Amino acid sequence: MNYQGKITSRLPFAGTSIFAVMSGLANEVGAINLSQGFPDFPVSMELVDLVNHYMRQGFNQYAPMPGVLALREAIAAKAFDTFGITYDPATEINITAGATEAIFCVITAMIHPGDEAIIIEPAYDSYAPAVQLCGGVVRYSSLRVPAYTINWPEIESMISSRTKMIMINTPHNPTGSVLSAEDLKHLDRITRNTNIVVMSDEVYEHLIFDGIRHESACYYPELAGRSFVIGSFGKTFHTTGWKTGFIMAPAILMAEVRKVHQFVVFASNTPIQYAVADYLKNKENYLQLPAFYQQKRDLFVSLVKESRFRIIPSHGTYFQLLDYSAISDEKEMDFAVRITREFGVASVPVSPFYHDKQDNKVLRFCFAKTEETLVKAAEILCKI
Ligand code: PMP
Ligand code: GLN
């Protein structure tokens, strides 16, 4: 087929997402895939049975536009329990087709042409394109290496009357760093009495280690009053393929997001929402996650300690950064591709998470894998 017309791309600089590229390469060459973030172990059969149950019971038609009420109620109960915050399930919680849809709807509901959004890099790949599609302007701040901490003076210097949104992500993909209470208080202070809204991407809220408390925007009432807090059951219940996420926000902000959500997917899929609502009632299903993933992180770290890679501490998410500057001075993308092809372990370069492709000789490895996979991968990494 041949299209003869002229196309002016709305995202001229967007290529294919690095996750698709590296997973595709891993599949092509049969490498162990520690690139795209997803678990390689089975999902809870109880949860699968619940989905099955609701499908068999006939819950197969459109869900209500904002999501199944039982799930919104379960999310409200969990937020109250965890953070002591009250969200109204009727007006302040919305179920989305994964956190990806949540992010897109929040940004497109808020950003007008010319508005500025502050993104802290390295940043998840879907934030900036959504701003650009709205005709917004992205202002980029960088986390300070080597600990990947926020540069608050830089962010403050970027704030102007045009600033509409600041996006944060904790625990942080791709670095595994986590924000502190001081960070959240800082954000609270600098956005108070402004028209700036905050998008707080907390999809890894339960994947946090070393006894650290997850610093949600929900803990800080003023901040929560101007924040969209985003979560994902793909992360929490090892079901990335189910694409079920949620947003919590004050009603007046949520009303705007729903205007967009209804035209993006209308509603997220029905039986999974009912199943997750039931599954959330047993708190153990998420409270055991820090210990579960910390054990995987510790195993992976202990195994690659003997390698020539340098370990950059990960306190949350299911990602571990490894610095390879002692091995090669190749660019991250080149090195990631070469070790996938030559050695059979796929990872994700961090440079695509920077708009200027900043190259710090670091790769991201996903440790949401079985012990067997981690042992095999680490054996290979130790030979590089
Ligand atoms: N934000 C971050 C930081 C992520 O790592 C992911 C995972 N892909 C998402 C959002 C999107 O989550 P989902 O798979 O639920 O769309
Ligand atoms: N969040 C996952 C990652 O960072 C995958 C995201 C995706 O495939 N879009 O690897």
C-alpha cells in the first residue's frame, strides 16, 4: 500500500518505545529478557479465578465510565488505610486502562497550548509526548547523579506563570531511587498558592525496600489537594498485560480528566475490575510485596557483585541500574544491543529516558524474574 499524501507528524521525534525495541530484540535473538519491566512468574491463581468467575457470571459488558464502583470503593478504603486520606469513590477516583492511559488523560486534560510542564529526567517515556501533543512546552530538570536526587533549586528556577504541571515518580523508573519526606514537603511548599498541579506517578508504591516508607503525595493534604496520584494493578499484582490502573484526585480536577477518559477508552475492562476489587480486600496481597521483591533485588545484587558492573543502589521498583564504565566506553544503546546479541542478556539503556540522550554508561535490568532467570542472567553478566 502506498499513501501519497503529505504527513506532518505530530510527534516528529518519537521513535518506537525503547521497551518494545529491547523486548523485540531479546525475542529475536533468544536472550534472557531483563529489559522491559514485567514479571516472568505466574500470577496468583486466586486472582485469575476471580476474573474467570466474573466473566462466567456475565460481567462482560461496559463498565461504568469512571470504573466499577466496587473497585473505586476498594481503592478509597486502601488509600484511607495506608495514607489516612479520604477520596470520594463517586467523584475522586477513576479506573483507567493502565497507568499509561491515566498519564495521558491527566496531561491532556490539564495542558493548554503554551503551558509548561516540568519533567524530571531520566523520565518515563510517555510523559513528554503527551505534553507535546497538547502544544505544551516541556521544561526538563535532571536528577543529580550518582544518587539520582531531585535538584530543587533548578526546578524552582524553572517555575513561572506559565508552569501548569510538575511530574514526579516515586519509586522511580528507571533509577530505583525514592523520594524522601523532605522532597514531598519541598514540592508542597513551592506549589502552594499557585495554579500548578502535580502528577504523582506512584505505580511502584508497593515495590519499596529497606524499610523505607513510600512517600505518597497523599500524605500531605495541601499537596494532595492539587495532585493526581496514579497507580497500576499491573505492577501491584504482577499483571502488566491486564492494563488496569487508577487515578485519585480532587473532584474538580477529576471532572476534567473524566472528560478526556470518556473519549479515550470510555471505560476500562469490566471483569478484571470486579476481580481486583475482591482481591484488594486481603491486604496481604500487597503488603507482602516489599519483602517479595527485596529478596529478588538482594539475590540479583549479590550475584552480580562479582562482575565488572558497578551496582547503583535501588531502593524501589523492580529495576536495578548497573554502571558498565569499567567494561566499555560504548554508548548505552550500542552496549545494550551488543550484550543482548553476543551474550544473551537484554537490558534497557537509560539514555532514552533523557530528551538529550544523556549517556552515563548505565543500563537498567528488571529483576521481577524467577530465581532461575536471575541466576542465569547474573552468570552471564559476570562473564562480561
Ligand atoms: N509509569 C511508570 C513509571 C511505569 O514504569 C509504568 C510501567 N509501564 C507506567 C507508568 C505504566 O503503567 P501501566 O503498565 O499500568 O500502563
Ligand atoms: N514500565 C515498563 C518498563 O519500564 C514497561 C512499559 C512499557 O512496555 N510500555 O519497562
